Amino acid sequence: MAETLSGTKVVPSACQLCIACCGINLHVQEGRVVKVEGMKEHPMNRGRLCPKGNAIPDLVNHPDRLQYPMKRQGSSWQRITWDEAMDTIVAKLQETKRDYGAKSVAVCLGMVFLTQARANIELIRRFTDVYGTPNVFSVDSMCFRLRLLSYILTLGRWAVSDLPNSRCIIAWGHNPDASSPPRAWWMIPEAVKNGAKVIVIDPRRIPLARKADIHARPRPGSDTALALGMMNVIIAEGLHDKDFVDRWTVGFDKLAEMVKEYPPSAVEKITWVPAQTIVDMARLFATTKPACIIQGWDTLDQKNSGVNNARAIAILLAITGNFDVAGGLTTPPPFHLRPIRLLDKTDGMPLGIDRFPLHYSVLGRLFGEGQGMVLPEVMLKSEPYPVKAMIVAGSNLLMSWPNSRKMEAALKKLDFLVVMDQFMGETAKLADIVLPAATFAERTEPNDIYVSMGIPWVQMRQKAVQVGECWPDIKFWLELANRMGYQEFFPWKNEIDAYDDLMQSTGISVKNLRDNPAGMYYGSVGYRNYEAHGVRTPSGKVEIYSETLAKMGQDPLPVHREPAESPVSSPELAARYPLVLTTGARVIEYVHSQLRQVERLRRLRPDPEAEMHPETAARYGIRDKDRIKVESQRGSIQLLARVTEDIIPGVVSVAHGWHEANVNILTDETPADPVGGNPALKALLCRVEKA
Ligand SMILES: Nc1nc2c(c(=O)[nH]1)N[C@H]1C(S)=C(S)[C@@H](COP(=O)(O)OP(=O)(O)OC[C@H]3O[C@@H](n4cnc5c(=O)[nH]c(N)nc54)[C@H](O)[C@@H]3O)O[C@H]1N2
Ligand SMILES: Nc1nc2c(c(=O)[nH]1)N[C@H]1C(S)=C(S)[C@@H](COP(=O)(O)OP(=O)(O)OC[C@H]3O[C@@H](n4cnc5c(=O)[nH]c(N)nc54)[C@H](O)[C@@H]3O)O[C@H]1N2
Ligand code: SF4
Ligand SMILES: [Mo]
């Protein structure tokens, strides 16, 4: 922490507004963050910041921040002390456990817990273990968990694209300019400067598509078929890596036989991508090495074909010899924390796991959470048992979880709801107790998420300021453990002490991190790691054919699965709702339902919009900027039309997170993927009309 002549303190830290977690320097004057700069020496952002990052002072200092705990008094709110809030919560947790059993209490965590210290989520899960409820959930029920389990099933572990060293990059349902800026800032440009080819597979013409060698524009929900069409060409033309396939894969023959059913001509009919484009993509990808595929973080997963999509893409990379090589799919070492779960203390398995066991653990790797998409149905029917109380932290269930109306009805049935948030959002408004959460500028914690973008780096976030009576999330959970009398299981003096203990296995301490404010590498990326001990699957090889899935009665090879709502599988529904709806394409200015109240961001993107092609718009007499109604089976919203040739005809794309046009009123929470249970947020049916 440096102090300048003007009395400004500069606090090195890390942004937390998206998964990049860019290195930042926070400038603090008189206890306020007055300025932010990108950290030049940080390996992720190399000094840059996106508009959200530049708005950090506006967020931290925002006048609408929750500053103290409150309790509901009829229809109004009353300020209370942390003491009173904690006493009320402890009494209610004890009473609910006594009357209904521990498992009638559920905890729901948001995406912020994937970008806070990973130790935090482990400590919270340890709390729920000791309390006795298995029912801890997170947004990973609709996000990245499904990919992780698909990769573990197929490749034995998580793997990530080595973009800068690649010669051929496919961005598949992924718009790095919006969702993963460092990839657009330098990782892809560095590869392109060295001559890399770029292929974009996206129904929208994203910024990267303008620079791409090939842009394929599939119908949302048809991606597995597209991957199988590419494999058809690659295998028929003998472009696969025969040596790697022979030595390191199982099930190639079965795959080769199966993909004969997916010639480019047939795949064109399913995907709307011209057969010649499929042939061109397959050849370019298979003959330009090393190659990698950056698959959207959640886009191809929010489907009934989520696992098949992820497995098809992993298999495409493996059979072309791009697994665990520089410039391909690499396997950087994870930052291993000491495991601290106490699962023998919980009352059974979490909800949803009877149907989606791999969401809980896969090949010995424990995730240890329930599949949250079953929650609204369970809560409304009280089956198999009632959910009586809930603690929600860092998640806006009414905006970001699917089928908002149903979620609202479910939350209203609760006896007791606690919401810990930074603002009085839609979900907080339903709570009995609201707790004020610190932003990342008010917390000290190690951040090791960089490996998700391929950089085995760990860095300390540093508390720069204190705002009101806001607490870091983990302070609340540790204090709750203390007041519940769980000292035996929570022996740490404070969170810093706990971090140090959990990080022991990494050889890195809090002191090391404080001594290296921009962070440090904790390991390095090696290649062909499987040569030493085999691939970490039951067969010791890349599992093109998955015996694990076969035994569960699931698709052992990835096959195309029509979305449940589609012109092909539900023509009667399509007669009433003729357009394909994809939701939640990211925009650079916002993260999920957050930041709409920050004026400098709102000026950049003031309104929610529905993107559609001029042909689609003309069919319904809609013009650019018209106010329109978008309607699905579940409800309707009103917003502005953005008429643009940047999207294919017949498809409507609506972003999520807008209070005034909440697209999750249109979506369905029903678990769609038969293995992972992710909902289908990206391939639904809708209709549009002028409002
Ligand atoms: N600015 C910002 N960044 C974020 C977030 C945020 O809210 N705001 N959220 C973060 C989180 S939690 C996540 S999970 C990630 C999400 O990150 P990604 O899943 O990578 O999402 P996007 O980058 O929006 O890219 C999705 C693209 O897929 C296209 N698409 C839609 N449906 C289909 C389809 O069926 N097939 C194909 N091939 N393409 C399709 C869309 O047009 C869009 O361009 O972003 C993270 N980063
Ligand atoms: N239709 C549709 N819906 C989607 C998606 C989609 O593509 N389409 N994407 C889904 C995906 S992938 C994800 S990950 C989810 C994300 O869903 P959520 O994680 O629920 O995201 P938000 O709606 O931003 O809610 C986060 C809340 O936490 C608060 N907050 C921010 N920082 C902190 C903090 O440090 N501590 C605490 N306690 N609170 C904090 C914010 O003010 C906000 O109210 O959305 C999902 N919803
Ligand atoms: S890209 Fe923007 S939002 Fe994401 S971590 Fe960097 S500055 Fe923050
Ligand atoms: Mo996500």
C-alpha cells in the first residue's frame, strides 16, 4: 500500500465484476475510493479495464448501497444492529431445525462466490454441513458445473484453451468482447498477429466475427449436430490424428460409425448452416495446428444437449490431436485447497441429486451441491419435504434464475428469508432480514480464479475502504458459526487465519500474497500430462464413448438432441410461438442484474433490447426502436426492438438482468439436460408483436 504526497493511498487489488478478475489499483482519499487504474504488471489485463472496471468507484460509493442490516416491519423496513440481525437468524435457524429438520433450510449462492476467494464457498458449505442441511445451491446449477463434469467424464479433468499460442481459434457460442475481455484485448490478437485463423460459430455477428475467416450462424440449440457434421467430414477425409486416437482414446470406431448419420447435407437441415461451410470449417480446423475451441462459459450448456455439446467439442479437439498441447486445450494445475467438508454431518443428499447425481460428484471429484433448478417445484409442492427457510447471498433469484414468476411464488411460501446483498434488489425486497454486503473493495481475500482463463495465478484482494456497516460475506458466515456454537468446527481466529490454513497444501501463505501485491504464479502449464499417469478417466484414455454415461442410461456418445421447444420437436407450440428465443448474451456494461443503477454505465446502454433480423421484424410490422412485446408460454415482457442484420432470421436474442424487462419471466426452470440438469435458457420459442 503506497501513500502519495497528496495523501492518496494506492491499494492493489482485483476486480470482481467478471471472471477475468483484472488486477487493479484503487486510489483512496479520506476513506473513499476516488479512482481506479488497471494494474500494468498483471498477467490477465496488462493494465486495461473495461467500462465496468472503470465504474468501480461509482459502484463502491453508490448512494443506494445497503449500509446496515434491516428487518421487515409489515410493508416497511426498520434499521437494526448486526447483533439483533444475528440473534434473529440464529433463533430462527434453531427453531426451524427443531420443528422441520435441518434440511428444511436451504442456502442459495450467486456467481460472486465463484469469483470471491474459493475458500469462502468451502467455508459456507462447511457451515451448512455442521448445521446438518445438505441443501446448498449455487448458480452453477445453470452455469459452468455442467462443462466441468463433461470435461472430467471425457478428458479426466478441466482443460482450457491456450489462445495466444494457437493457430486456429474457434469461438463457439462465446463473445469474448462482452464476457471475457482479456481474450479480446490480447489473447486472441496475439494469436492472430502470428497468423492464426479464426472461426466464429454464433447466430449473431459478434465483433470477432467481423475479423473471422469463417462465420457459421447456427440455429440455437443445434450445436451438437454441427460438431458431429464436422467430425463426419474430418473422419471421412482421414484428417484426424490417427496416432493419438489409437493410443489415447476409447470408442473412436463407434463414433466413426455414428457420425455417418451426420453428413453435411443432413446437418445443414438441422442447423441452418450451409453444408459447404461445415466442410470448410472442418477442414480448416483439422488441418491448422495447434487449434483450440473457446466454448461459451454457459451458452452451449443451457440446453437439453449441454453435456453432449461439451463432450462433442472436447472430442473434436482430442481426435485432431489438440488435447494437452501448447496452443490447444491445456490443463493448468488447479490451486488445491485443503478439503474441509463434513458430509457425514448432513441429513442425506441435497435436492435434485437423485435425478442428477453427476451434478454432485463425478469420477470421485466432489462438487457437493444440489441441483437448484428443482427448488421452485419442491418449494411449491413441499415434496419430498418442505423448504421453510432460506439464506440467499450474492444472488438475485428473481432476476437471474429462470421462470421468475414461479420463483417468486416459491419464495413467498417461505417462513423466513435472509438476503445478503449490496443493494435492495428484487429478491432482497422479499426478505425478512436484509444484510449489507461489502464490495470487493472492502474485502481482503486470496483470488485464484485466473486458472479458469488458463493462467495459474493467485492474488490477494485488499480491503481499501469501509462502507457503512457492510460486512464481507465470509465474516457473516464465520460469525454465524460462532453464534451457533460451532467453534469446534470453526477454530480459526478470523477469515485470514482460515485462508492461511486452507492454503497450506499450496505452499503459499497470506504473507506471500501480501508481499506480492500483483499476485504470483503458483504453478506452470505443462503439456501431455497424461503421458505420465494416463488420462484420469476409468479407462485411462480420452473417453469418446463413456461407459459411465452408458451405465446411467445416458447417451454414451454425444448425439444431437432437439430442444424440447423447437420448430422440429414441438410444431404445435411453434405454430403459436414461431421464433427461436435465445437469452442472456452478455453485454460489456453490465453483469447479470447488476450495475443498472450506475449512471455512467447506464448512459452507455440505457435500455433493454430484443435483437431481430429485418426479415423477422418485417413479418410482424416491427421497425428498429419500436416498443414490442416478446412472449413465451410462461409470460411476456416489453422492450425495444433492435432490428439488425447481425442476427439470423427467425431468432430473437434478449439479454437478461433488466428489471423493467426481465427475460426470465419467459424462461423455464425445468432441468433440461438429462445429465447435468441445466435449464434451457438458450433455445426456447417465442412470438413478438408491437406493444
Ligand atoms: N460483461 C459481462 N461479462 C460476463 C458476465 C456478465 O453478466 N456480463 N457473466 C459471466 C458469466 S457468469 C458467464 S457464465 C459468462 C457467459 O459467457 P458466454 O457463455 O461465453 O456468453 P457470451 O460471451 O455472451 O456469448 C454467448 C454467445 O452465444 C451466442 N449464442 C446464443 N445461443 C447460441 C446457440 O445456441 N449456439 C451458438 N453457437 N451460439 C449461441 C450469442 O449470440 C452470444 O454471442 O460470462 C461471464 N462474463
Ligand atoms: N435468461 C438467462 N438467465 C441467466 C443467464 C442467461 O444466460 N440467461 N445466465 C445465468 C448464469 S450463467 C449465471 S452465473 C447467473 C448469475 O446469477 P446471479 O449470481 O444471481 O447474478 P445477479 O443477478 O447479478 O445477482 C447477484 C446479486 O449479488 C449482489 N452482489 C454483488 N456482489 C456481491 C457480494 O460480494 N456479496 C453479496 N452478498 N452480494 C453481492 C448483487 O447486488 C446482485 O443483487 O445468471 C443466470 N441467469
Ligand atoms: S474485464 Fe472489466 S469487469 Fe471484468 S474483471 Fe476486468 S475490469 Fe472487471
Ligand atoms: Mo455464469
